[in-house]
Amino acid sequence: MTAKAKKVTLYLGNGTLEGLVNISESDGWDLGGELFSCPRNKISELLSEDVIDNKVGVYLLLSNRRVYVGQAVDLKYRTKQHLLDKDWWERVIFLTSDRNGLNQSHITYLEARLIFRAMECGTSDVDNKTKGNKNTLSKFDTQLLDQYLAEAYFVLELIGVSVFKKDTQKHNYSPVLPPIVDSSQEEIELRAKSEVKSFLKENNVGLNSFFSYAKLQEKKGSFWLNPDIKLLKEDWMLVLNNQIEKIIYILAVPANTFNYSEKHDGKALKTRSDKPMYIDLNIHYKKLADVGSKQSFKEYIVKTIKY
């Protein structure tokens, strides 16, 4: 496919990407997409801009190792709050519209997609305590917002933000697990779902509304769980706890990745025979693949924590 020319209007407050940045026009950015970026030590410059008054949109708080994604019906007001309640961020970015094309439902969807994308890429720790809400938009609006996001990812990469950049390099070998993070030198015993959820929260690992939990079935050598088939249509997160080797795997599976079937056909996850609204999932503790369908889950691991 031949690449097409693209026009982007870029304003640099001090002539570099290190100061106030505004992208007010980018070919193909639906809904009048617009970006503002500013380092924390120059935040007064951004907050003094009349053009951001009463702006609706999503925002990113960034440091070298962490990102916080939020939504606001008044981006200026919310940023002032975060100057007081969060001291770790070094840069703020607004993704908004130059013609007020975004509403509350839109930014709720955008927030959820950005959070999931950041966790899926695994490039930074996602600081959010909550992970967005269920999508209630029409198919048309969803497609429009996905197009908005596609252009947003482009302009973010253009100014050097790689939090949402996926590794598109193709490999002919099995994916390698992310490095194991030692969370503590203390002996910790984690088995129950509530214990693991609290432990992850303490270690700045957030989970969205659509997550499933399983601990290792020692005799079977697999993580056994029965998620509702509806979860396969959502951005689905899994928490697999190997309480023997004391390792927790955090997985982020994009919506519509897997299909389901009543039989093992090697292409779909099998439903339970007695309760076909649930998946009969057995993930091998070493291969991290479903024992029945052979479908691999390894590539969807975004974080591995040793406790």
C-alpha cells in the first residue's frame, strides 16, 4: 500500500517538544481532534490558555515509568486538582476536540480504551484505580471513536509518547514472558481472589470490570476457571495465581479475540456442557495455553509479579 501525504499543524511554545505543544489539525482526525501537551514545570502556560476553558476530553499524566489516564468535563479544573493530589507526574496531555465534539459517553469510552491499550502494551505501569466502564455507545459512535483513537495514537507517537505503542514486529517463536517483578522479600501467602486483588492494588496494578481469577489446580497442573461467554466480547483481563511458585500473571485480552464452541475444535474455547453460558477453561501452568482448544494465552500477558 502506498503511503499518503499527511498534514499536521504543530505549535511548539518554545520551539521544542519539551515545552507547550498543541496539535490543532491533523488530516483524518475525526470529531475535530486536538492535543495539548505540557511539562509540569510549565503548567501555568497551559492553564492560562483561554482555548482550554471548559474543554471536555481525556487526559494523561505521565512520568518515565507511569501513566494515569483520566476523563474530565473540565480538563483545566481537573489538572489543577492533580497538581495537589498526585506528585509523581512530569507531563500532562489533553486529548480533546477543537469544536466540542466530545460528550460524557465519548470520554468514558476513550478512557477505557486508553487504559486497556496501555496495559496491553505493558510499556508503563498504569496508575488508575478503576479501569473504565462498559461501552454503551452505538456501533456508529464506537467506530467513530476508534478512528479518533487511531489518529490520537499517531500524534502521540509523533511527539514522542510511546505508552500506547504496540510491538508490531513479527516473530516465528513463542512470545517470551515479561520480566518477573519481585514485589517483596517477605513470605506472602495468597490464595483467595480478594487477597490477590488487594495485593495487586497495593502494588499499583489496577484491574478493569471484566477480569477473571484462578489459582493453580495443583493436581491438574492448570488454572481452571469458568468465565461467562459475554466476557469474550469485552476487553477481558485474567489474573492467574501460581501459589506454588508464588507468581501472578496479569493478562489483557482484547475484545473478540476468542470464539467459543460446544466442542473442542482447536479453534475456539469450549463451553461447559451443563452450563453453555460459561467457558470451560483450563490454562496449563507452564505453556499458558488452554488444554482443550490449545489456544495460547501467553502473548496477552502484560505483567508478571513474584511474591
